[in-house]
Amino acid sequence: MSVFTRTCRRAGAVAAATAVAVPLTVVLAAPASAAPSACTARTGPYQSQVEKALGLKVDGRQSTADCRAIRTYQTQNGIRPAAGYAGPVTYGVIKRKAGGGEGGCPTDVGRIACVDLGRQVSWIQDGAKQVYGPVAIRSGRDGFETRTGLHKVYYRAMNHWSTLYDVAMPYSQFFDGGIAFHAIDGSVTSPPGSHGCLNMRPADAQAYWGLLHTGDEVYVYGNKPGT
């Protein structure tokens, strides 16, 4: 059995599409003409950090004023839906624009896909210029952690099928043994995580497919919470 049919075997493989689809808190693929999203009253996991970055009162609790300010920031930076939720994608954009982020991502290698396991986000940059994302991803669960380090895309398959797990893995781009970016149905935020691969929403996986090529580098850093 080839490495491609043993998809994610060494670090595990993505389980079949998540059985229960949980609504995503942050997505980027809404049409420009879509009606404005309703302002959410939910407190996000990065509430305090986003409040501080946007000059709001830092109390870690969502308020109407917080939601409006966060939604304005999301609208200005193309984050969809712009619902005022202080989630990982919004905080990831703030960190990228501030030039921060533990571990960092190389800016001297040209086109590169960056993966921050701590915030469960990924983005593509060209030098220091961000060209796509950040978008939500789901990495390996406890015991099947996605390996960190600098890798290269070495194999791509738009309609990959894992014979080991009998599951479709659209837009697969392998960069570390059996580990790949690929699309899944359902939620990329539901626990416990993958068996090592980086699960993505279909629209984001398709965008990565169009932006990355064999030989492009992938830099993975940080630790997924709970692993």
C-alpha cells in the first residue's frame, strides 16, 4: 500500500467527515453581496486579546459596543461572517498585522503556507505579504499531533481518496509523510481533531490548491490546545 493510500497513517488520518456538523464561528467565503451578519452576543475565546488590540474596555465579556467594534474590524479586513465574534481567525489577523505570533513564519522564502497550531489557523504569505487567510483549520488530536517544522509540498491530488479510511480528501496537498492540507465536510472546529492532517473548509482548501504548488514550503509551529 503506497504512502498516498495510507493517508495520514503515521500521524493518523483524518476521520471520515464529522458526523455532526457544528456551525463555524468564522468563515471567509461569504459573497460580497451577502446581507450583513447579525451581531453576536457570544463571548469569543480571544475576547480579552481582541478588546485590548482594538482599544476597547478589557473585561473579557462581549458587549454591544465590543461587537460593533469587532464587526467593523472584520468588515475592513474581509473576515466573513462579520458578526463581531472574537474567534481565532479575527485574532490571527490582528497578530499578523501587528507582526507578532509566537514561532513566527519565515518571510525570506517566497510563497509559504503558515500554520499556527496554538490558534488553529493557517494563512499563505509571499515574503512578508499575506496573500490568503488566516483561515480556521483542525490539526491532529492528542496522540496524533501534527508535526511542527519546515516542510515542502511534495504531492498533490485534487480528488484524493484514502483507501485505508474509505474517505474522500478533496484538494489534498501532502507536505510531511502522510500529512496533508485537505477539505472535509462538516465543522473544522469540532473536537477532538484529526489524525494529523490539517482539515479545512472546502472553499479554503480549494483556495490553497490554487495558490500552492509542489515545492512550496509549509511552516508549522506551536501546540494545539489540549495536546
